[in-house]
Amino acid sequence: MIRVGIDIGGTGIKVGLVNESIQIIREGTVPTVIDIPFEEQVKRIADCVLSTVNSAGLTPDDIESVGIGIPGIASSETGEIIKCTNMGWKHVPFRETFRKFLDKPVFIENDANVAALAESVAGISAGTSSSVFITIGTGIGSGIIINGQIWKGAHGIGGELGHTILDLDGVPCTCGNHGCLERYCSATALIRMAREAVEKHPESAILSIAGGTVSNIEAKTVFDASKAGDPTAVEVYRRYISCLAQAVASVINLLDPEVIVLGGGVSKAGSYLLDPLVREIPQYVLFNDQPLPSVRIAVLGSEAGIIGASMLS
């Protein structure tokens, strides 16, 4: 038997067949299309699953279950997707509709929770009973695993680390609040800090690495300039690490998990991100004379969405 994992993305939807050894044995993709009726959207996804199964020499009878990771929230009880902005879905009966085209058990979960589950089952935090996954990209996503299970709160909306508030009078957030953690710890935040810095210091290597164009500055630009010793980049980098250290320390103070896993685009900086972060975290932890959770870089990358979704039950 196989499990199907579906990763709903803004530009593409990935389908993977996962065997009992938690290995992806076949993948398929379909472009994300939002300007068609909901039922047609679901049918395209189901058709992609069926064609992927067929290409692997299998049949629908070989499917044990179907799991879907979405950038939004859903009801595990009803199978309703409550909100998924990327697809234009709001209070839509996904499970009921999907089963018209493929009648298998269907499970739906937030994509950060799915990635957290994947790392805890088959990734860097495998073998632990508690972990927190933090994905550092355009925003900050997070997933909490307690006793090997996703923890999402009493109403299915827990684990939103990116929208905890660091500064009540801080940077406006897309959610409508001010000073949300993702306004200081995401890749978007690092880019904003760098752009503000080069306005004051146009001689910075940040700008030269970006080809003299402010809009070309990326997170990697800051890391590269900092590694080269550029004073402005070093200052931006230190400020960013400090914000991220405070975020991780807050997770430790609140939950004290065994492991904290960092994923997303910024985590590709590897030890250049991790080493100074681990050094700074203890100063913000209340009981820093006790053993602290290890902080590790995620290892599953783009496969986490498929693997984690396939493990939903």
C-alpha cells in the first residue's frame, strides 16, 4: 500500500506517492489555477493523483489514504478548508468534493504543520517526541509536534509563531497588527533591513553585490556581504540574528521542546546562520542554566510537504 501526499503551492501543486519506508517513489505536478470553479480545481488535483498512480504501475486500490498540506487552515473533523488564500478557497468542502473523484480517506492540514510532522518522522528531529519546526521564508511559519502528534490548539489555529508580537509599536504586518515576529525574522524582514541600511550607506557591499539596484537585494546578498566583512552588512546580519534568537528563545521559554528545526530559504545559510544563533539564544532563555533544546537545520527540503502530508491520519 502507498500513501499519497499533496503539497498545495502558489504556482504548482505537487503530488507524491510514499511507500511504507517513507520514501517518495513517484511524483507528479499540476500548475495552480485559481480562475476556475472550485470543483474543477479539485478534479484537476484528483486527476493528477490518478495519473501519478498509473505512471507508477499502480491502481487506486493500492492507495491507503490521501493527505493534503495547504497554506491555510482546515477542519480535520469536517474536511472543510476554512481558508487558503493562494487557491481562493474559503469555507469549501474539500474532502467531500475530492472523494467524488477518488473515494479514499482524505486528511488536510496546514503546510507548516505538515513539514514539522515530516521532519519528526523522517527528518532531522526523527526519534524525538517533541519538536518545533520554524520555516523562515517570505513569512514565518511554524509547526509544533508534541508526543509525536501535531499540536494546533483547541480551534485549529495554534502554532502561528510568526504572528506573535515582538513590538506593539513596531513594523506594520500584513495581518493587520504591528510588530509581528515575522516582520523581524523572515527573509522579507532581512531584505527590508538591508534596503534601509543601504539608503544610509550606499557604499555598502550589499548594494554592489546587488548590481547597484536596491530591488535586487535578497537575503543571500546580506549573508554574502557580511561574510566579506562589509560593516553595514555585518550590522544588519547581527541585528537579524538577535531578532531570530529572541524568537527561538521565546519558543524555548514557552514549550521547552527537545529540538527546534529551522527550514525555509534562509536556513540554506547553514552554519553561518546556526552558529551565531545558538550562541545568542541562551541570553534570552529564562532557565539558561538547564539543558537547552538543540537547534538544527531541516534536511527534507522540498520533500517535506509531500512526506508530511502522506503521514496525516
